[in-house]
Amino acid sequence: MITASLGELQRTHTLLVAKLILFCYGEGYELTWGEAYRTPQQAQWDAQHGTGIVNSVHCDRLAVDLQLFKDGVYLTDPAAYKFLGEFWKQLDPLCRWGGDFTTVDADHFSMTYGGRS
């Protein structure tokens, strides 16, 4: 089994996010950026305040949060993100969608690294 380096995974994640964005726009939706890189200090703060985890793959540059829009309206229902999550997961075996997490995080698109998503 060949294991990709962190740098290789980061570059793959960026390319796959580009594919996700193009797919989304092709389906008639729009996106804005949420959080991508997260400092370890921010991850610690988020964990202490119940809004994230300490060992977030955002800190490894392997996750991005994207906000979904249709006809200029911000979609907040996790079900609206399902088509993106399904597309994302088929791009690579390491792709994970936050809509599948125990604590749903539907705008989260990541890759598994070190046992974390």
C-alpha cells in the first residue's frame, strides 16, 4: 500500500475542492468560502467552546467549509448539501463529508489523515 505524504494529500485536496466547486456551479448553485486553514490555537478555542475539535484536519489544510446558495439564498438545511457530499465522497476514497458525521457539519469537505476527518 502506497501512503501519500501530507503535502501530496494537501495538493490533492485543493484539486478536488476545485472539482467540487465546478460541479456545484454546474448544478445551478453557488458557494462562498467558509473556513479552510485553522490554526492549532483556533482549533483549541473551538474545542473549548463546543464548536470544533482540537485535532481538526483544518489544521493540516485538508478540510474546507463551503456555504451553499441557490438563487442568492443561503441554504442552511444539511439536506441541501447532500448532492455535494455524495459527489465529494466519490472523488477519492479518502474524501469525507461532514454530513455523515455524528455531529452533522454539512458544509465540511475533508480528507482523512492520521485517522482523522
